[in-house]
Amino acid sequence: MLEAEIGIEEFLEKYVDTERFRQACAKCGNYNKRWSCPEYDFDTLEFWRGFRTLKLYAEQLFTEGMTPAEAYAEYGRMKNELDGRLLAMESDGSVSLAAGSCARCAECTKTAGKPCVHPDKMRYSIESLGGDVVKTVSELLGTEIKWADAGGLPEYFVLTGGMLLK
């Protein structure tokens, strides 16, 4: 697992652009349809500033020899495992950040205007709070995020989560 640590103010200065990433999130089918995704009823910068340190955690899934179905199934398994490990690491007011949007429920209650069914387990991702994960992974974890080409798989996927520490 790749790991790095950065102070929140430095992270905000170098890696957070809330408006840019809110606009990017708006292009996703989960936008405003999951509690883990914008639009939020809170100020994301104030949320970040409620903590002093961000510890980053990332895992790579190398796809050589895998079919797309196998790779995406393994990606989902690894995401759930990483999110679960980070959630279990929370203590003393720390809050984990998920590797992507929450997928605990088949259909999120946000679209029905109802509260989250699992507020104790739902966590935001770095990008949903305005963080530039591509730049963060490159500069702080020393690896590049790869993208799939038409019909193919990238060399590897990078699942990135974190822990916000008080």
C-alpha cells in the first residue's frame, strides 16, 4: 500500500479546487443522487478545515492477464476492502475518506429525500470534497493514475482513500 501524509492547509492550497471538481462531479450519474456525492448542504472547505492532517492510502490493481469483467470485479472487491479497513481505523475524531462514491445501497435514499440508511458507514471521497486525486497521487504518492482506452484496461487502477486526523 502507498502512503503519504500532509497538513490540511497545505493540502487545501496545493490540491483542492472545490468549484472545478464540483463541475466535474456534475457530469457523473451519481451527482446529487448519493449522499456521498455533491451537492452538499455544508461548506466543503470548512469540512476539510475541521481536521489538521490528511493521511493518504492507495492501492494499485495491476490488470495484466485480466478480462475487463475480472478487473472491474476485483476493483470493486478491493474498493470495499480498502474502505472497510479505513473505516475500522477511525478513532479520536478521525474520519476516513472513501475510494470513490458510496455504493453500500443498491439505490441511495438521497433521491427520495430520505436520510442516509448507513450514516455511520457512508464516507465522502477526496474528489467529491474538491480534491485533485490525480495530482495528489502523482506528487504525494509517486505514481500516476492510468486511464482505460476504448474497450481496454489501463495497466493498473489506483484506489485512493484517506484518513482525516484532528
